[in-house]
Amino acid sequence: MEAQTASEMRAAAVKVPAVTLLFWILKILATTLGETGGDAVSMSLNLGYLVSTGIFAVLFVLAVGAQIRATTFRPWLYWATIVASTTVGTTLADFVTRSMGIGYLGGSLLLVALLLGSLALWHWTLGSVSVSSITTPKAEAFYWMTIMFSQTLGTALGDWTADSAGLGYTGAAAVFGGLLLLVVVLYYGTSVSRTVLFWVAFVLTRPLGAVVGDFLDKPVDHGGLALSRFTASAVLLGAMVVLLLVVPQRAADRQH
């Protein structure tokens, strides 16, 4: 039997992790890190939203390129790409909603439309948006584009819920946490599509991480704990590193 070429190996591999409890813990840590890390660069370093978005966008594109070129599932590369998507999503959402003046609600509605459009185009083109069907570069491109929109939406939606809707960071966290709990109930108690529930949960973890990140680093008089953005980011990154070192991860099963 002839050895597989690199392109054949890429086409045969699912390079995203299995959806387990560890996956969701890492996802929430990564989204919270995206908020504190994005704010650290755009605000604490005073680079502004546009410059910070440019920096993180380059990192995200490079990470996605490496992810697509990989021939097997690589946990460190995958989660680095997720973190890159959350940081660029944070600064991009802040640029759109604040610098461009669209506002949190307008930005959220725009990004909801882009997210749904990405999922619809992905399904129309390839027939499935399940993570187990991500076995080709085209499917991976759709996957990361959809994730990019969801991460950006999460920041705008989290800000709108906490600020414009007046729930505060803890109130908004309770709302999104409650919605995630409802997804868990639907998963174990109903026959609702697992793919639909996955993407709903994936989207909801982002605003949850956004409001938790804001709670950690915003001033006390704004309802936060006023922690250093760099310290909070380092702690969150350290927690992810420890989990990746001590808890094995496997790739999702391929869809047959």
C-alpha cells in the first residue's frame, strides 16, 4: 500500500477535539482569556481597537493556516487558534460597536446575521455543520469563519446584556449560565439535534466568558473587581496550560 500524501492525510483527519466536559471548560477559559487579553492590548497598552484588531487578526490567520496544514489533531495548536479567535473577536467587536458607533445592540444583530449566514452557507455547500464532518480544508475554513463570527458576537452580546440591558456583569453571567444549563437539559432530556445544541452552546460560552472577563478587570465602580488585565490573562492562560498538560484530549470521531 502506498504511503498517504500530506493532502490525503489532511482529508482523512478530524482535527478538532471531541466535545467533552474538558472541551467546554477550556472553551470558557479561552473566551474569558480573549476578553482580558484583548482589553490588555487595546486598553492597557493603549494601542486602540483598530491596531489591536490588526495584530490579533494576523495571529488568527497564521494560526488557522497552521491548523489547516496540520495532518493530525494537535490540541495545543487548536486551542491557540481558539484563543486567537477570541482576542481578535474582542477587539473587533469593540471597534465595531464603539469606534464605529453602531452600538452593542446594532453590533449584536449584525453579527447574529453574519453567524447564521456562515452556518447556512456552510451547510448549503457541504451538507453538514457537524464537527465530526470537518475533514477537508474547505470544511475547516467554514468552521473557523463561523467561530470568528461567534467570538465577535459574544463580546457585543455580552456588553449589551451587562451594560445596555442593565444586568451588570454578574447578572449577565447568570443569564448566560442559565441558558447553557438549559442546553444541557435539552441535550440529556430531548432529541433536539446535537449539532444545533453544540453551536448554541458554543455561541453562549462566548458572552459568558466576555462578561466574566469584564467582571475580573473592570473598575469597582463599574461592577468589576479591578484586577490587572495582564494578571487575569496570565492566570487564565496558566489554567489552560495545566489542563492541556494533565488531561488527555482526543479528536472528534469522524462522521461516516
